[in-house]
Amino acid sequence: MKPWFRSLCGLVALVGVSTALAQDDAIKVGPDDWPWWRGPDFNGVARDQRVVVEWSETKNVVWKTAVPGRGHASPIVVGTRVFLATADEERNRQSVLCYDRQNGKELWRQDLHEGSPAGRLHKKNTRASSTLASDGERVFAVYHSGDSIWATALDPNGKQVWQKKVGNFISHWGYSASPTLYRSLLIVATDHKAGGKLVALDRRTGEVRWETPRPQAPTYASPIVLKVAGKDQLLIAGADLVASYDPATGKPGWSAKGTSTECVSTVISDGNAVFASGGFPAKETVCLRADGSGQVVWRVKVGDFVPSQLVHQGHVYAVLDNGLALCWKADTGEEMWKERLSSGAFSASPVLAGGHIYIPSESGKMHVLRANPKKFEVVAENQLGKEAYASPAICGGRIYQRVVAAVDGQRQEMLYCIGE
């Protein structure tokens, strides 16, 4: 354990944690929903076993609808509705959109912030890159506005329930971390170069239940709660560190040196070990024991900066930012195969559904690979629009994908619902 990390154990601010957990309310989402970043089980794996693998503008498109503004946030799907974060960059306005799941009709639009965020923005980032989250009763949005990170809760009709300043933020290349849900808590990361924090808010009221300081580094990864080594762990990579926290209290657990300074990729796990990846300035994928020791099992000097990875049936699958696809044995790091995909750069994260890996390239081509450790196998390549940075949501036998098209010579974001 790093000395600075050990010292945090005495700095965690606990504000009514026992009360928050005593008032724990159920997360009311269904088996056919995709309610937050990385899907229902927080791992990029869809529960659907039968999902279409081929489509085009004229084949297997259930509906499509125009999306105002710009964003790289993925859609979330809950009940009869699809929710999406977006930003009007000319008016500096950040909003939440709601669509009918069956036909794509826009049901409402709620503007949350207006005014220029302070600091620069990377050309591959947007003012709406954080994916929303929903507990089935509220929709949660996290945005960088002004010099701060803000969390907002909306009811199903778009009415604001609460809004809370989570922390200050100094932008290096913008903000992109998505929130995660745990019991009665909404957990948000505010990492930045002057030192951010992890903050847990009560889902019903927005009250702070705990907060934990983080290192001083410009990093962008989303926190995630996974059950690993027999217990719930809040995991995040970045600042040259892979770290575990108690999601109920924010108390630091184990940590280990790994990945890189700047990370966007989300940590994954097979239930025993965790796998983390980073891409700037160094590139690395690392496997660590999650039993409290932080012991390194294996490292390889290739890694994802933006896309997250997948673990499935004893193997880790990755598509790097430059389009190189790899498969490693989860227990040893042995490389099973390595091949380059056909369409340039990637920023979206893959989703596994029905034994297939779905991942769109930045040029809008959705690659469908078979999750086969024995050989690299492309099942289909499907082009929609001219750009895609958002990760797909796959649930209820359908794929929801945000892309950029050209309409009458103008840039226009679109949301597609794909299925038989």
C-alpha cells in the first residue's frame, strides 16, 4: 500500500453513513434494462443471448431519431424509456433527453446547466461524455459546469428532484467519468490535477454520505462497484494506481502501482482478480489480486487509454485505441491472438452479448467479433453514420447506438434502435 494511500484512511469524511444504509431502497430496474455505464452487472456484458449481428440503414433498424447537440455519453434504457445526456456547445447548455423505447419519439428535454465550463476540452471529448444512471425511480446526471462537478437527480418526467455541487474541478482535457450506484448511494469521481475526490450522495436527497480524497492527477476513469474476492469493492484506475475502496464508507482498501497517469478505461473483474488498463503517457494492462494484497499477477506493456475491456470465460478481450484487438488468458496474461480491425481508431467500449463482442469504431463501423480465445473471428461489420464515440447499450433483444450522421450537409447526431 502506498504511503499517501494509507494516510487517506484517516481523512475519509463519513457523514451519516449508517443512516444512509439503513434507509437503503431497492434499485427498481428490470431484466431487460441497461440502466447505467457498462450495463446491468457493471461489466459490459448484456444478459441477452439472442441479438442481431447484421444491420444497415435499410435492414434491422427498428427506429432512429435525431439527437440535438453533441455528446459521447451512452444511452441508458429503463422500463419504457431511453435516456441520453447531450450538450449544445454553441449555447453552452447541458441537458438530459428522454425517448420512447418503442418508437424513439422524444418525450421530454430538461436543461440542467448553462454557461461555459472553465478549462480546455480535448478534441475527442465533449461537454456531455458522462453516461447517465437510473435506479428506476430517478435519472442521475453528472456534468462539469463552470469550475465544478454537479450531480442532478430527475424524476421520470424530467422534473428536478435535487442538484448538488460534488466538488471543484480544474479541466485538463475535460470531464468524462460516469457515476455508479451502490445500495442507496450515487458515487461520483472528480479526479483532476489539483486533487479530486470520490463522493457518495444519498440517491433520494443528494446529501453527502461520505467523501474520500484522490491523488493530484488529470485522469478520467469511472468508478465501478464489483463483487471481487468475496466482497463489494469500489474500484478505479488512474494516477499511476489501481485502488479499491469500501463502497459503503469510502474507506481506502488495497492499492497497487499500475496502468498509467491518465486513464479513461473502467476496471473489470472475473470475481477473483481485477484487470485495469491505461494509455498515457505509458501503456499497460495489469492483472491484480483483489484479496487485499494488491499483488500483481501479470502485466503487459499494451493498454487501452479510452476503451474499457471485457473478461469472459477465463479470457480478457481488448480493442485498443488504435484498433488492435487482443485476447489474453486471464490467469497468466498469455497472448492468445492479436489482430488489427479494419477501421482506424476506437473510443467506445465493447459489449458482450450472446457470445459476440460489439464495438463501434470512431468512423461509425460496428465490428462484431466472436468471443473465441482460439482464434480472431470477425462475424460482421455494420456501418451507420460517419462517427461513433458512444458505447452501445444492448438489452431486451435490441441495440441502442448513438452515432453522427450527415443530414443536408450538416452534422447531426442520431440514436438508433437496432433489432429484428
